[in-house]
Amino acid sequence: MNVFGKEVMMYSKVLPIIERMLKSLNISGQISRRLIYSQENPVNTIVVQDLNDLNLVLGNRVHGLDEEHAKMVLTKIGQFHAASMVFARDNPEIMATFSKSVFHKDGDCVVRNTIFRENIGDMAELVKLWDGYTEISLKLSKIKENFFERMDKCLYNDESFKVLNHGDLWVNNCMFKCVNGLPSDMLFIDFQMSYFASPAFDLHYFLNTSVQLNVLISKRYMLLRTYYKSLKST
């Protein structure tokens, strides 16, 4: 899956250029921690900036992010996505590294079959126990059989609007600088799973793993508008 190569490429080649783009627009430039050193031999090694020095904190993984923290993430990822489109246009040779996602049919079979396909089957069996969810359980069971075919149709199509997805955009990969409990800035970490595809992947991934349920139910479209406004203006 080339997770090490992707992350080194992100920190050494992609993020510095994207940060300079954003800085030229007077947008807070830093997207992630700085790369200090990397090597492939004799063992894959990567040394990055210690974010403790910046007084950054993680959100609550159990409870999820509140509205203000979620808006901060969507604003920042909108800026990153927009700049990545320009980067992709100007650097096709580098973007070749990000042509495949973890869902790709040539990916790691253990990860694909165990984490994705088998977990869908387990979820179907669990949901079957819930009152009123029989139909949902049946749908999940069917998805298990052709999950990767569905993913291929989503990922590898003629969709022209593509961005560099973070690829693992959830609460534990977002670190916040807060003032009086409110986020004033944030950085993303862990870019091993980045890939070039529709921005809908990052959006679905983040909203459905990391936002407090009451916020997701009542503010979903406001959050999407926050993202769109950031993407479009950048």
C-alpha cells in the first residue's frame, strides 16, 4: 500500500508547496507537522516535528467533535483540497504516487479482506439484532459481496472534480490549538493513506466518524456549506 512512501512524499514534496500557496493568499499556512528526516534503509524511518511544542491537543475520540471544532476541520480541509487541485495540475509526476487508495484491488489483501469486507459482515449480524433494522442488515450483507466493486466504481471513474484526499480524516488525526475552549487553528497528521479522488471521500469519512451525533443530525448541511465556502473561496 506504500504508506511509508506516501507519507514521506506528502511531507517532503506536497505539503511545503501547498502551504506556500495558502500563505500567498494570506491563509494560515501550516497544514501539518514539519518533516525533519527520513530514510528507507536499513529500515523505514521518519522523524517529524514534536507538536507538544505548539500546545496542540486532540479532540475527544469517544464523544466526537462539537460544531466549532468540526467547522475548523472542514474549513482547513477545504483550503487543502483547493490548493491540491492546483498542485495536481502542475505536478502530474508526483501525483502518480497518489493514484491508488487503500481500497484498490491491488492493495494489501489482509487489510482489504479483514478490515473492510469481514467487518461489514460482522456489522450486518449485529444490526440484525436491532428492532426495526432487518432491511438494513440485509443491505449490509449484500454490500459485503461486492464491496470492492462498488468502491472501484466510486474511485476510478470519469469524475473530473478530484482533490488530494487526506484519506484518514478522523478526530485522532486532527490536532487543535484552542483559546478559552474554542479552536483558533489546527493541523492534520498522518498522511499515509492519501489519494486523488472526489472530495466526497474525505467528507463522508470525517462526518460519519468524528462529529458528535447531535451535531451531525442537526447541522450536517451547515457543515457541508462551511466546507464548500472554504473550498470555493480558496
